[in-house]
Amino acid sequence: MEKSTNKITKTVNNIRSKSQNAETCLLCHILFDISCFFMNV
């Protein structure tokens, strides 16, 4: 579970660093929050 969280974090960070588009970052942030929520349930 820890590994998958790290993998998602790394992916989100990669997308954020590659894109300066605020909407993309926001979308990734929302997706990340949702996936964290489901992993913690």
C-alpha cells in the first residue's frame, strides 16, 4: 500500500513538473486525493 502511494505521488509530481497548466495540476491533485481516500478506506 505504501509503494502504490509512492508510485502515485511520483506520477503526479512528474505530471505537475511537466505541465505548467493550472487546470492539469488541479485535476491531478483531485485524482490523487480521491485515490488516497479509497486506499485509506
